[in-house]
Amino acid sequence: MTVSPTELDDFTRAFSSRVDSGESLTAVLGTLATTATNPTLSQAAADLVNDLRGGATLSQGMAKHPSVFDDEYRTVIRRGEATGRLDDALRILA
């Protein structure tokens, strides 16, 4: 199943909002994995939790799901990681 732009926008807004509130990435993604209505997006979020717990960066985990997170999306995330401003990167994407 593909992820529509609207579904990704909703996911990103929720992701950004919860990260801004101080929740950990794994907690936020774990919640999003169980609440996403699109099975592809839900599985991608669950995989990201496992990747992060395994020591990968968020952008590395997202690279495993190019049909969900395209190059532009991952580039913004990578820049946020590099500058320590992932919260700002998520706001840009949202």
C-alpha cells in the first residue's frame, strides 16, 4: 500500500508535535506505529523504532523506506541530525 502525501503530512505533524513536547524519538514512533491507519506507514514507524534501538540514526532508518520517505524528506532529517536541530527539521517538513 502506498502512503499518500496527506497521510505523510499528518504523520509528520504528529511526529513534530510530540518531539517538540519532549518525548523521545522511540516513544513517539512507537505510538505512531500503533495509531497510523496506513499499514505501510505503521510498519515504517515500527521499523524506525527498531533501527533507532539498534544504533541507527533516524535518516538511516528512513533510507530503508524510500517509498515512504523520499530523498528530499531524508535530506532535511539528515541536516537536522547534523545540526542537532531535528525538531526544526520536523517543523520544516510538517
